[in-house]
Amino acid sequence: MRASRALLVALALSVVYPAAQTRTAKALDIYVVDVEGGNATLFVSPSGESLLIDSGNGGAGAIRDAERIMAAVKEAGLTQIDNLITTHWHGDHYGGMAELAARIPIRHFIDHGPNVQPAAAVDEFLEKTYPQLYAKAKRTVAKPGHRIPVAGLEVLVVTSAGETIKTPLPGAGGANPYCASFKPGQNNAEDPMSVGAYVTFGRFRSIHLGDLTKNKEFELMCPNNRIGTVDVLLGLHHGQDTSNAEVLVHALRPRVAIMNNGTAYWIRVSAQADGSFTVTNGRNGFSKTYRPSLRPGTD
């Protein structure tokens, strides 16, 4: 994240599973699970309803990643995954899905639609395996502006299938000063299709854009910033320079950004409705608490 290092707090973790932690009552808990460079982020609302974004790697890593997600699931006291967003069809984002579904019921599958970067393994999964997984559940093809029902949270799809929201969120819409110096980047076909979710709990604001690339970040944030500011930025495309442009990271002004490329431990965010939140390192128990922002959405 060349452009964002000066702004962000990054937490990296290592080695085996975390010691048990108690869920915070009346809080939104977010578990950023290490899946060895892939992505798996679990939101658990105060109501106990859940949203998982991505399910880790496939192949040799599928069992490992499904078990790491399940460790967070058990810590949160869940008996099902209410909603699963698959941001896009790359193996490190959907690959652990079948293994995970064999361990816990998944009630609602959400994705951007067809794969646009043909690969034999992906196409076979979408043709044969995926329909079997959502056959007894629900599937939604997400569109920008779509709201995903999670009791206690507001979950808004802001990007999907190469499209972005057109209307600024409440309190957003100001001119983005970083657009003038933007330089387009390179990307493959699938990353820009990522389902991006803006998740809020009271005054607490977070955003997860999957592997959205610079060019789509520009479309979302320029010439006007349609999102505003956030407390926590998630995803970050593994910290790659093909994403995380100034037009996004600097304009969002996150108080904390989290990516987890450690080994086995999760990073947990416990957020209160007043906008305060605590970030905890599962490896060593270190935590830091942030007070509410003064001007949610615009500070």
C-alpha cells in the first residue's frame, strides 16, 4: 500500500490458533481471519446475525482455511452463516466455500454474477458445485445500491459486476482532491468485478471492497467522494499497488486499516453504536481502543 502507509494502522499476525476471547455484548464484532493471503472477514451483529465476506483458498488450503474460519465462527457462538458474500471468482476468495459449507449451514449466498475471467477450475465450480450449495438456501446477484438484511447492521452494496453506486451516501459527495493526480493502473478481468460492501453499526462505519482495483476506485470516488470517511478499511487487496489508490484510501481517511497475512490468528474489531471501537491482536492479546469520530461521515 505505497500510497497509504502514512495514514493507516496495519496489524500483522503469526502462528497457531488464538486463545478464546469473549464476544462483546451489544457490539458489532468483526473477525479478520488469516487465510494465508486470501480473504475471510466475519461480521457478527449484536443480534447474532452474521455476514461472512469470502471463504479463503481452495486446493490444498481449503481444509486449513475452512477450519480457521470455523474457529472464529465458534468463538462468536454461531450455528450458521446467515450471509456469505463472495466478492469475486478468484480461488483465494471462493476456494474454501465448499469445505466451509460442509461444516456449517450457509443460508444466503451473494455474488456479482458470472465469472468474467475464464478458468477451468472456476467454471467447473460455478457449473457443478455452487448450484448445489445454494440449492437449499438463497442466492442473490448483488447490484450497487442493494441492501443486505442483517439485523442490527446496515449493509449496502456499493460496487458489483464492474458498476458502482451513483448517488453519494448521506453526508458524502464532496469534491475529492486526490482525483486530479490519479494515474490509471493495470488489472485483470475479475478483480474489478468485486462486490464491495459498506457496513455500518450506529455511528461506526466500515468498508470492504474485495480486490477492487484502482480504475474502479476512481469510478467510485471521483470527481466526488460518494462514500465519505470510514472508521475501518478492510480487504485492501492484499496490500497490492494495483489497488489502494490515494483517491480511495486518502479520501476515506480510515482511522484503522486491517489486512491479515499472518499465520492462523485473527484480528478482531469490537465496535459500539456510538462509533467507538477496539482492535485486538489475537496472537498476543494487544488491543487499542478508538473514541468515536467527531463528525461521522464527513470528518
